[in-house]
Amino acid sequence: MEERKLSEEELSKQQSLIQELVNLAFEDGLNAAIEKAKKMKDPYLLDAFHDLLADRLYEELVKRNKLKEL
């Protein structure tokens, strides 16, 4: 599969959408964010959201003493 190159404008828009999804996950819950991401029907966006959320969720759980830092 050939990697898609994004223009600066597209990249900026995608980053904004990903941040919006992460905020939604922390505000309204993970299910709400996942459902919104699925409706966007953009596999690149969904993958980037997953990557960022996994990093941010881990950090937040450590900060809240729900997980021990590795």
C-alpha cells in the first residue's frame, strides 16, 4: 500500500480532528470518541487517533495512579 502524502493544510486539519477525538475521549468517554472516529471513515485518521490515544491514555492513567509507570 502506497503511503499517502498530506499537504500542510490537510495535515493541520487531521491533527485538529485527532485532538478533538482525544478531547472527546477524556470528556465524554472512549466509546463516544471511537464512534465519532468510525463515522469519519478515514483509516489514516483512525490509526493516528489510536496511536495518540494509547500514549495519552497511558500517561493519564499513570498520573492518576491507576497504572504503575514502566
